[in-house]
Amino acid sequence: MRKDIFKFKEFSIEHTSGVMKVGTDSVLIGAWLNNLNAKTILDIGTGTGLIALMLAQKSNAEIVAIDILEQACKNATENVNNSKWKERIKIIQTSLQEYEPESKFDVIVSNPPFYTADTHSPDQNRAIARHILKMQPEDIITFCQKYLSKKGNCAVIYPVIIAEYFMIIALQNGFYINSILNIKSNYKSEIIRKIIQIGKYKTVLQNHTIAIEKENRHDYTAEYIEITKDYYLHL
């Protein structure tokens, strides 16, 4: 099975052809999360293990990373074992709906599947990783009700429509919206993604917007560089 290697400043990600590759969404949410004094972190749908490794780099937390796909878990395990944080990251093959941890988490993070169209990938693993049918926003909210600590935060990244739906479901179930990061591909584009952070406690809402690029491809904005500079080799 063909492998590609994506090198970051403090670790590398190998991704096989059957697993979702390194993408801007995962990098952004992993880099954006801050104030990580958490003791425990859960990465839902870890894929290659990228977000788990990013959070290990900036915290001292014990991290659990789950994925429904066997190939993803093998890939993530290999990446974790090749890192300097392998003692703090545990990979578990399970669906979110079936996962029953023994204790609560201070941070829960996910770059969930969000494609809903019927044009599924011919690769079954890739289709499962990309499509919302295997994990609805309600599944994440239900899990957080049980397993997010009282002062903990859950952060997800979604396209705008699904992000707004996620916020509605969160509010209906007693959560507060603590932070929103609106993401544009460039200064002139519409918002294409939102990172939503929720918690069981109320705080002042932080609502910011960034653009990834200026006008030209790979000409990154100052705000995007500031968020991701601890990870990307070229920044």
C-alpha cells in the first residue's frame, strides 16, 4: 500500500492510500486549540493521528484517539510510535457510539466527517471517513453530555451549515458556545468552515474570522501563519 510522508516541525505523518490525508481542517483545529492545561484529551475520528500528535506537542495531557477504521488505527499507531509522545497517546479502534471510557475528558476534539451526498468514494474506508452518516453532530453532543468534564471544552470543525446546526443542537442540550473561528479560503471568499468550541459553563463568546491565503496560492496570511507556525516546516 502506497505511503506518503508529511513532515511537521516536531513529528511526521505517514498516510496510506486508504486513510484521509493530512488536510488544512485538521491542522487548523489542532493548531488553534489553546489553553491546554488539560489532563485528558479525546480525539474523535483520529485518522492518521495528526490532531492527537499536535495536541501532544503543546500539552502534557494523556490522549486517547479513536477511529472506526482498522486501517486508520494502524496508520495512527505507526505515526504515534514514531513520535516522542508515544507514551501519552493511546489509539483505540471503536465507533464513538460504542466507546465507553472509564473517566471524563477535559478536551474533546474532532474533525468529523461531513459529506452527505450520495456520491460516495469507491474506496469504502475513504467513504466512511468522509461521510456524516457514520457520526452525526448529535452523536458528539450526546457523548459530551456523558464524558466531557464540568470545566472541559469540545471543539469541532464543520462547513458553515453543519456548524450552525451543531450550535443549535448544543444549545438545546444545555451547552454554551464559548468560541467560534470563522475560516475563509482567502480575504475575498465567503466563510467556508467554522471551528466551534462548546462547554458546560458560560463565558464571554470569542468570535474571530481568519483567511488562509491572500490572493495567490500558498501566499498565507499573517493570522494563518501565527496559528500554524509551531507546526508547519515552512512557516
